[in-house]
Amino acid sequence: MSEKKNIARAAGVLGAATMLSRIMGMVRDMVVSRLFGAGMYTDAFFAAFQIPNMLRRFFAEGALTSAFVPTFSEWHSTKGEEETRALANVCFTALTMVMAAITVVGIIFSPQLVKLMFPGFASNPEKLSMTILLNRLMFPYIFFVSIVALCMGILNTLRHFFTPAISTVFLNIAMILSAVLLHNQFHVPIVALAIGVLIGGVLQLVLQLPVLYRMGFSIRPNFNFSHPALKRITLLMGPSIFGVGVYYLNIAVGSILASLLPEGSVSYLYYAQRLFEFPQGIFTVSVAQAVLPSMSRQAAAGDMDALKESLSYGVRLTLFITIPAMVGLMICATPIFSLLFMGGAFDYAKAVNCGIALLYYSLGLAFVALVRVLVPAFYALKDTKTPVYTAFCAFLLNLLFSLLLMGPLKHGGLALASSLSALGNMLLLLWFLRKKIGPFGGRAILAAGIKGVLASVPMAVVSYWIVHLIDWSPVGGRLLKGGVLGAAVAAGMAVFLVTAHALRCEEATDIVGLIRKKVLRK
């Protein structure tokens, strides 16, 4: 099987598993919005959860994965099974000790962290104290999910993608059940969500370990911290923290500044970000995770032509997926919130405010997606400096645009600043990568992007017309709303695929071919 087919198949497996996880995440957010709305306590919870969640994205899914997978892939290809298992045990032992220490420090210094990250909460002592309490309850989540990320790196290198991708389903289930069953057991009901986060972190880890054991990795302590591969991973992780995590750092900056805006702004951004991450999590992360092991193997073998081909295909596949998703989210932003979230403590005004944030976030979907694919290419080539430089520039852009736009556009300006920052980061990465490895199918990538835009135009017209057939402001009417929104999405997708096929998009042919194979097998 060609590497392109391996990437497409792996992305398909990851996408299917992640779709289930994202659907459960959507159900979770619907439950949270109905029970708790968007106000002081949800602001406190989302702010408190953001601290360990940001660390997860920086260290676990970001820096650890980007530094570990290339090194582990090289070790697995050249050193044999016994040496590879030893490396896994060393990494598990070191990571367990480091994350345990970080967790204890985080719990102790929660007041200082919360005050630093959310200065606007200082004007409301009750909100501040609740945020500190919730942060202390949830901080151990970073310990469990970091170990999960290491498991994911090993399993992805071994071409097992499904279990790591589906593990977040259990986090969502734990949060849903805790919110529904336990919210009446606490003086402040939203504490039940924090309990659900902890339970979900434990369940995610428990799911990974048996799979590792079946694949020959029975984890046991190994204190050989002088292991050369561990040193290399550690050196790669430092720059990776900023290089991979700048997007999430920008989101954190948005939340910090949102704490200075009217109450509910933190929640509006959170709900919008969750919906924004739905297509990104299903497709973009899937492509990035699928292409990284391939590029790492090709870089280790010195096969630059194959690496360029994998990279070019990953970029084109990402554009094919994210351009129509971007257009669809922009058109359906407020209707989505009206259908999924309205009711209980969540009214139409909150749906509109969340829709504004989602619209501005959606403008940057393709840029964020391409950053997620391009950055691992640098790490596969053992270049950790360039992504740090581009990330720092993007961080400064985000801060500048946030300060300029948060006045006139409020929380929408913060979302738009994130998109503009992602655009800057993407352009810099493309420029430096071309300088480093030479051309890697730029004309084909540009053609794929143009075809994606052209195919999205008739899709946008059809979807916009269908969405505006009804009024989305009344509460209820979910059957009608669901039917109209579903029709808009289905018709838009059909028009896009037909147009893309007419434009002879290679990615559309590959995806249809994979679907046909799956159907014929059944």
C-alpha cells in the first residue's frame, strides 16, 4: 500500500473515532448549557478547566507528541523490539514523576495561577474563589491525560489509531453523567462537572493500558534517565511547547482578555471554540496524526522525495476538508447554537453571542489546520527552532489584534484576532519550510485550494438559502430546526462533492474510493 493510501486510511480511522468523541462532546456541551447556562459559574468552570486543559495541549498533545513520535519511530525502526520497549518504560517513568510534581505544584499555587490568568475575576470575589476551587479539583487531570498522550504516541507509531482517538469519549461520558446525576449533590452544582473531569481522565488512561499490553508493551518502571533517546525527546520538547501550542496559547490570551469584558464572554468563547474544534478535531487532527509517523519514518530513512509527497498530500487533504467546513460553520453559526443549546438557562441572545464568536473563529479554520500539519514536518526534520520563531510572531500578532479588536467587536474581536494570528503563522511556516526542503508541490496545493473555494461557492448559496427558510429565535421546534439544519448540511455537502468531482479534485476521488472499499467489504 502506498504511503498516501496509508495516510488517507489512518486519517479515516482517526476521523471516525474522533467523530464519535466530538458528538459526545457536543452532547456534553448541550447538557452543560442547559443545566448551567452562560454566566458567572460557567465562566468560573471554563476558566478553571482551561488551565489544566491548556497544559494538556501544550505538553501532552502538543510538545510531547511532536517530540516523542519522531524519536520513537526512529528507535522502533532501527533498534529492535527490546530496545523500543525499554525506551517506552523509561519515558513512562520519567513522565509520571514529572507530571506528579507539576500536579502538586499546580494545586498549591492555584490562587496565583487563577489571578494571573484571569485578572478580571478579581472584581468578583465569589467568582474568583469558585474558579480557584474548581481549578484545584481538576488539576490532576493533566497527570492522567499526559500519560494517555504517551500511550497515543506509541500506538500511533505502531499504526494503531482507533483507541487513542476514541478515549476522549469516556471523558465526555463521565462529565455528562456527573453533571446530570451529581449536580444536585453540591451547594454549587457546577462542582459536579469538575468531578466528572477527574473521573474521565482516569478512564482515558485505563482504556489505553490493555491495548499497549496486547501489542507487547507491558509498562514497568525503568529509571535509566541517562537514556540517549530520552535526552533527545526532552531537548525537542522545550521548543515544541511553544511551537505546537501557540494556537492554544492564543486561546488562553483570549480568555484572559475576555475576563475583562462583560460577564458571559468567557463562556461565549468557550462554547464557540468547542464547536469550532468539531471539524478540526475530526479531520485536521486526524490528518496531522496520520501524516506525522509517515514523515518521521521517511526523514529517518533520508527519503526527502517521499517526505515531500506525504507533506503535500497532507496539506491538500487538509484544504479539501477545511475550506467547505469553514464556509459551513460561518453560515450555520447561530442556527447551530439555536438548535443544540437553546433552552433552560441558555436563551437566544446567548446563542447569537456564541454565533458571533464562532463566525470569527471559523475564518481561521483552514489556517489553524495547516499549522497543525506543517509544524510536525519541522519536527520530523529535527528542526525545533523555526516553529518557535513563527509561533512567537503569531503570538505577538494575536496579542496586537486582540487589543485592537476587543474594544469595537468585544468577544468577537478576540476570536477574529485568533484567526488572523493563525494566518500569519501559516504563511511563515510555508515560507520557511520551502526554504528548508525546496518546493513540495506548491502548484498542486494552490490548485487544490482554488478548487476547494470554487466548490464551496455553490455549496454556500444552497446552504444559506435553506438555513434562512425559518426563524431561529423561538425556543423549541427542535424537529423543524433539526430538519432544516440537517437539510442545509446534507445539501451543501452533496453540492460540494459533486462540484469537487467535476473539478477533478484528487482528494475527492481518494475519499470516495475509501468509502466504496468499506461498503464493498460489508
